[in-house]
Amino acid sequence: MCGINGIIDLYKASLHVVTINKMNNLLKHRGPDGEGVWNDENIAIGHTRLSILDLTKSGYQPMISNDSNYVISFNGEIYNFKELRQKLINEGFTFNGNSDTEVILKYFENFGIESLKFFEGMFAFAIWDRIRKCLYIARDRVGEKPCYYNHSNQKFIFSSEIKGILAAPWVKRKINKQALANLSIFPSAPDNSSIYDGINSIPPGHFLKFSLGK
């Protein structure tokens, strides 16, 4: 497994690189083989890597598309990535490495969010569209890979684990009593909330779209 993190700020997310590094440190147990941070004017994205596929530098994350428009931080495994990769190669596309991360990125370049229908596996990933200033976060159909988010103080933050979000100084640590009561009955909160107010989980089989300024 790996760890994914990110912060969008309406004003200047590059100021939050220190927080992203702190989030990465908290998620090192998910990805002990390396970590990376990428930032632009309004967004900072982090990743902690567990190297399984493509152990070379071409598999490092966050990964940037060849046209430099898309940036991805990915946790999980796409079981049919070799088949999907070969389909694009047959159509004349080229790849820099052999990772399933690059396959997701290449499909997203060509099919956008519709590419989700091609992926078979367990995953949670975030993709930033630099031209449209839009973030997509998606989870697999069963929800094997987690992803939490918070939207407050004109900032949007996401992470593989709640403690990653709590690393942000502006996120309040207020207990959600109803969610806590639900967790005493159900294995997970039925409304995708967490034990903290304002921190929610993206539901299995769903994607979240966050457009800057909207």
C-alpha cells in the first residue's frame, strides 16, 4: 500500500509544503520505500511509496503526464493494467515505464473521468488537472483503499488516513458524537462520516470532483 496526500488552497497552496511533508511522515508506514511532493500555485500533493511494480525512478510519485497537465498520487493496484497498457501501445501510444500508475495517467489523458470504467482493482487516487484547475479523487468499487477529506477555511485537504488530515493546523479536532455512536453499532459509519466533525470518507465506487473557484 501507499499513502496519498494533498492540499488545495484558494490563495497559495505552495505555502503548505511543510504540512504536506508532515503528512507524508505520518504515512511512512504505508510507503516506506520513498516519498515525494509536488506543488503548484494552488495545490500541493504528496505521496509515500511502497515499491511493488516498476522499482525504477519512472515509477516515482507524484507522477506527471507527458503533456505536464495531469499530476497523480495513487495508492493500490490495477489488476488489468498490462492489458490496458497493451491496448494503448497498439494504438501508437508510448510509456516511460512499466507501472500501473502511468497507465491510469495515460487513460485519464485520453478518456478523462470516464477512464474509471476500465480499471479493475483496488485503488484510491487523486489526479489534478492543471489547465482546468480541477481535482478528481476516486475509490475502487469495494472501497479497499481509503481516502478522507476536509473542506474548511477556504482549503480542501485529503489523505489516506485521518491522522494525515489532522496534521493541518486549521482542521479542528472536534468529535462527531453521532458518528461515534454509529461506529459502536456498524463496522463503518453509514453516512461516510468519521469520528471527527468535518472529516469524511469518499464512498466506495465513487469519485469526488473539486473545481478551484467553484
